[in-house]
Amino acid sequence: MSFSSDRPLLANQLPISLELAENPEKLIQQLELLFKRISNAVNTKEGALYQPQETATFQQYFTTNNPQAFRPVYRTTVDFGSLPNAGAKSVAHGVAFDTNFRMTRFYGVATDPTAISYINLPFSSPTLNQNIKVVVDGTNITVTTAIDYSAYTATTFVLEYTKF
């Protein structure tokens, strides 16, 4: 096990050892504090569920003009299907945008199962016509290609956002 003096890394960690009091009253206080720390650490760890529906990530995102106030981050995963053949394709993401909505990140990956090849989306290439543009708006994820990428038949996008 490694140890760190980096406070941001330690902020959400539990002690690896514990000395308990023999006095029953102090023991109860120690156990209550330990339970609170365990609950806080577990409840603020990032979740790793990637589902085709809105899921809490347990990430915390700062609030503009009040960086001490945090907002929860949500995630949804979208099955996009095949990439387009030299054109644009849109797929609805099902997330309701409003004035309080803020996208924190989005990313995707496309798979060509025949060639066993994978590309990150959006995709940037020094050869300009090989670039793949990805735009997320209030309704859709739109992918635009200049050449045929339709061999990439399994494409998934992950959207992470705040709502409040």
C-alpha cells in the first residue's frame, strides 16, 4: 500500500488502522464518527455504472460564482450504432437540457468488429478528411465524417452533466 501527503488524495480516504477506547461512552463516540466517515467516503466515490439511462456518478462539480457549493454529476450512455458514410448522422440522447444544465464532458468510442479496430470520438487526424466531428445539442448527438466510416458498426457515447 502506498501513502501520500497530498491532501486532495487523502480527503476521501479512510484510516487503515484504528485504536478503540475501552470506555464504553468514548467507544460509542468513536464508532459514530467512524460510521460517518465511512458513509461519507463511500457516498462520494465515483460510481462506475454505464447504463443507457440517467445514473448518478457521485462526482461533484463546482458551482460558478460559488466554488464551495457543489452539484451532482449524472451520466447516460447512448448506443449510437454505425458511424456514417461521408455525411452526418444524429441519434437522440434523451437528456433534458434547460438553463441550469451544464455538460461536464462527453466522449465516445467506435468499433469495427471485422478489422478489430477502435477509434476515440471525436477523432482527430493529420489527414483532414479522416477527422470525425461530434456535436451534442439539446436533442441529439451528431457525428459528421468526410469519408466512409460505416465499417465501425458499434459506437457508444457517454454524456456527463449537471442539472442544477
